[in-house]
Amino acid sequence: MALTNGTIKSLANLDAAFGWKAPGSEADLRDLLQEIQGLRVSIVPGAAQSVQCKVLSAGGISSGTSDNITSEDVILAAISFATANGAAAPVISLRGDVRVSTSTGYVKFTAGATTSNDILLFWYDKTGYIAQ
């Protein structure tokens, strides 16, 4: 079977399938696109176990609202990078113990310390796209 490339025409029926703005509280194409546009990749510097860690936005800075993760946002993944005892390559692990803190803009790692680690945090901002 030959591979084919998708075209804009292949997306033409999305509006009919979902509806741009559905009546009532039904999910619609507008909601879907807003959520996808809210995808964030942030940096989180490590700390001791269960200590609040600040979520940083693009370039490792904390400014504006692009790093303001809240309990309503969805965490997709937290990938930890650390160099173990002089190893040449970093130790990479997927952290399943990440929780949004009660303070806006912070997360916690509950199963162990992340000291000397940097974490890439993939999450959905429920407010949608925010320019950084």
C-alpha cells in the first residue's frame, strides 16, 4: 500500500463532524482547538521531595501567565534529566509522581527528591493559547 500525504481537503469535514460551536455544553471544534493550543512544555528545576517547584516558561524564565499551572490544568508527562555520579550521559526517567501544588505556578514530586535534576513538564493549559 502506497503512502499518501494528507491535504487540507482531508480536514474539510471536521466542522461538519464536530461543529465549530455546538449548542449547549457539548464539546465542539472550537473547544478541541483551544485545548490543543494550550499545550505547554515547561522547565521545572528540581528540589527536595514534596517541596513546591516553580514551573518556568520558555527560556527558563518566570514571567507573565504562560507558566501559571493550576489544579484545573492537565499534566501529560514529567521527564527528569539528571547526571548520576559522574556518568557521561544523563539519567532520564519518566516521573509519575508529579502533582499540581495548591499555589498557582508550582508542582510537587511526591515519591522522591528531584534535587540536581531538570524536569521537562508537558501539560495542557485549560485557558488555551497564551503568548509567551
